[in-house]
Amino acid sequence: MTSWGPNRLDLFIVGTNSALHHKRWDGSWAPGQTTFEDQGGTMHNDPECVAWGPDRLDIFVVGTDYAIYDRLWDGASWVGYERLGGNVAGSPTAVARSAHRLDVFFIGTDSSLYHKRYDGSKWVPSVDGWENLGGTWFCNKPAIVVSSSEHQLDCFVTGANGALWHRRGDASSQWSSWESLGGQIVGDPTAVCSDGERIDVFAKGGDSALWHLAWNGSSWGEWESYGGMFLYEPEAVSWGPNRVDVFVIGMGGALYHKWWDGTSDRL
């Protein structure tokens, strides 16, 4: 699900026929409360949707040939599917740094992380070419990517030992070396930017508790346990400066919520 403006939501799912399906909210659900628009195709894994401006959507899916395809809404009609190549093991990850700028990532069948970017006029390094960012990562865990500004990307992946690994890229796709941030992660981590260069990472630990790690703009802190016993991975979101909300599902199936308001945590 993504939003490109006030009072607008776009929801995408893969149906039982393996095709992409879509519905939108613009004050009411269309094409209907319980119906979806069939967008065709035959997909593997979950779609990734991103908006870099009003009335613009890019949907990235994995086809039966395990390549990534891009379908876009240009404000007037749906365009695509455009084949972007790759040999994908899991689901793609995409982020919009700014208008006309997209970055797409996937973990390949060789367990390396791959990247390409759209610079407003073309795909770099090419339409079907990808930059290999290396590493050996869990193929069934997607990369987690956040952008604190149009000049910075932060990528997080889970290593074979369960630790979180991090790599940072700049506006011209110059990348730092991989660094281990430690931890013992079960499932997919989640990350969010809330204020300037602050980044908060949440993960379900090997003890099934919620764990948290923060970047304050100059250094990483230490992993801290928020306790609890949870079934699934957390989901986090920021809706303003110094505000982070994280949601988890407990062993009994209930939804739990914790937030940070810039001064303290509340559960």
C-alpha cells in the first residue's frame, strides 16, 4: 500500500490467479468496497509499490522468469510491464528519494544484494543491468531500505548468523563498506527515518521480544530489548518529526503498539 497525496491510498495484492490486483481510496473505495481491478501478469512473491509525487505510482513485481518488472501509473493510464532484468530470490524493495528518483533493490539467487536507480530519464546502470552490492544474505528476507534525504540511502540486510548488516549510499551511488550492527534477528527487520538523519530499526529477536537500535545522526547506539513475546515481525512508521510508532502481534493474537515522541517511550 502507498499514498501519493492527501485522501488517497493505493492497495496492491497478488491474487489467487497470480495476477496483480489493485484498488484505490479517494474518498471511497474503487472499483468497489470488496472488488479489485485485475492488472494481469503472473507474479512471484509480494509486489512493491512506491510513489515519488502526486498521481505517480511505480509497482515492482517478480515475474515467472524471476526478473523484476515495473508497471507505472503516469497520471492518465497504466503503462508496462517493463522488464528490468535480474535473477530474484525474494521480493524487491523500492524507495523514492525525491521526485523523479527511484532506487530498487533485491537479493539474488546468489545471495548478493543488487541495486539499480532511475535518475528521472533512464535506468542506471541500464534497463536490464544491476549493480552488485555483494554480501551473502538470507534469500527469503528482503532488504530494508530507508532514505533520510535525497542524498542518502541506508540498506539493512540479515546475515547468515542472524546479525543485522548495514551499508550506506550517497546521491551518486557511492557506497560505504558493509558493517555488522550485531543482534540476533528472527524474521524481517523494519526501519524508519523520523527526524533529520535519525534512523530507528526494530526487529523480533531470537527470544521473540521486540528489539530496537537507533542511529542519532553520527553513531549507532546499542541494541535494547523492549520485552514482550511476539508472533510476527514488527511494523514501524513515522508521521512527523520526533514521532515513531511500532506495532507488533502478541502470542495471543492481539495487536500491541509502542511509540516514541522525542522524549520518552510509551507502551
